Amino acid sequence: MARITDVKTTIWEWVGPVAPMPPHFCTTASDLVADVTGSIAGFRFLGWLVVEITCDDGTVGIGNAALAPHATKATIDTYLKPLLIGTDPLDSEYIWQSMYRRTLPFGRKGIGMTAISAVDLAVWDLKGKLLGQPVFKLLGGRTKSRIPVYASRLYSQPLDTLYTEAKAYAEQGFPAVKLRFGWGPKDGPAGIAKNVDLVRTTREAVGPDVDIMADCYMGWTLEYARRMLRAVAPFNLRWVEEPVIADDLHGYAELKAMGLVAISGGEHEYTLYGFRQALDLKSYDIVQFDVNRVGGVTAAKKIADLCEAHDVVVIPHAGQMHNYHVTMSTYAGPIAEYFPKVPVEVGNELFWYIFDGEPIAENGSIDLADDRPGFGLTLKTPDQNFKLTA
Ligand SMILES: [Mg+2]
């Protein structure tokens, strides 16, 4: 029987050069309370938390979290680590329930569940390494020969560069692309027209045979979202993402019921209980949990099964190995998100600079190796672009 002997948390903070972003690159929830400069600051995240769990035989499992790394680190170090020492990593359900129930009064969602998720990922990576199997093989195995992926970058920008970038993704074979709306309720009818221009330009660039999705990152109000859905309905978007704040599950349901454009959400929803409520309310056409915040693999697998029973599609936020392994093993997941590797800008791309082993898209799809245990990731040796805090 294996025993966990150590839990180590390290913040990888990018201090190297950062690519500039256009001022309206994406709407955010804070647009309604801040000027646009403040919104960009709130969107950028340049720190990543890495969790390494060591077993008594020396095997190390790796997990990660991208939300609020400093607070997540403190939560793991203070509250979760003591629960883990001495446990058997193969008892992952027990470990999850132990973390969840001990932190319930202050955990549940947000930082508490992000901390549990990061640990759970390391536990599943450890399980895979101890058993000599990739994580997806422990979850039910391969349900598709490869995973189709959509290119996810297309921030709001001048229409000529948007056109060029979108066209390039289509030519690289991506079956779908996602853009970000740049304007919200404060920007009036002119902003609506600019948002429509983004969608129209992208459609012109990729043609009729590539799907287009568009993300609001919770930057709209319900009333504004109703107007926008009517405005973009003619362009046959595959979905509009997070049109309103994550807590407004009734608002999501109302927009979905309009039947104009499919509504996706759940990037900022948590646990089986959160998604049970959302599915009961018919809030989403597409569920987009991220395994590294929703409750780890342990919660994601249960939510994917719940979605299958509701015939709701699961297309996790962000791609990356922890999401790809769940997507590979579930029939509810037809396609995954893919952040192309670019110079560091928002932070979405930072994982390329921290881990080795992430799959590179070829002709619009990725594959997972059958012979790489765990998630198949290793940590890079940090260079001068990173400041590490242990
Ligand atoms: Mg999103």
C-alpha cells in the first residue's frame, strides 16, 4: 500500500516580457464597476500554482491551479496538507470527501474548491503513475481516436488582424474558432455594432464550414445579452459563452430558452452540486467546467456522467491535460478547447511555459499517449522569466 509523505506547493510567477493587449480585448464582469483599464488588469493572471505530492516510494504526482495562486497555496498548505499525509493516493474518493467536508464551512466554491482541485489532480496523476496507466484509462479509457480541438485566442482587435488570425486557424485545420466580445452594456448601440463586426469578420475569414463561438466572460447584463443574442443570431454561432455572471443561473436559463443561440457556461461553477442545480434549471446548452477548479478529476467525472444523463455537451474550459483526459474518457465530450502557444499575454498560455508534455494540435485535433502514466506532464526547469515561491 502506498502512503503520501509530502505535499509541496510552488507558485510559478511570470516576470518576463508580456505582450501588449488591445484596450477592448474582452469584456469582463468588472466592466460595470471599473474603467476598461481596470478590466484588463482583472483579466490577466500571470501566476500558476503547482502542487507536487510525494509517495513513500518516491513517486511524485503533479497538480495545478490557475486561479488566485497565492490564496490557493495558503489553503492547501494550511488546511489540506495535514489531511493528506499518511493516506493512500489510490483512495482518491476518500481523500476528496475528506478535503471537501473539512473545508465545507469556508470552502465549497472559489478558492476552497480550486485548492481541492489542484490536490485532486496531483492525486490522480499519482494514481496513474503507481498503476502505470494514463489517467484517461482509469476513467473509462479511449472513447475517440483523437480529440478535435477548437482554436481559442481571437481577442477583440482591429478587424484586419482578426480576419488574418481567424483565417490562419481555419487553414491549420481547426474545426472551430472562438473569439471574445469586446463591448458591453456601457458601450451602447455602437458597441453592439462593433461586437457584430467581430462576428461577421470572423465568419468571412473562416467560411461556412468552421464553427465560431464567442465569449463574454460574464461582461454583460441579462438585458444587454438579450439584445446581443438577437443581433448575432444570423451568423450561426455554435455558442455564446458566459453572457452573464456565473451566479445568475436563472439568467442563463432565460437566454437559453430564447432558442436563438446555444448558451455555454460553467467555467466558474463548482462541484457536482453546482451543476446539478444548473442542469435542473436548464441553464446551459454546453457545460464548460475546468477540471482544475471544479473539484478535480473526482468531481469532473461525476459531472460529465450527469451531463450525459441530461444529454448536455461537456466542452471543458482551457484544454490542457487535466481536461483532455476527462474529455477522452467521456461520451459527453465531443471537442476540447485549445490555447495556441503564443508569447505570454493574458496568462491562458502560461502552462506551455511551465509544463512539458502538453499535446500539440495537428490538423485540428490532439491525441493522448496510451503509454504515458498519469497526465503525462513534467515540470520544466524554470528560467529567469519565472519567480518561484515555495
Ligand atoms: Mg470562457
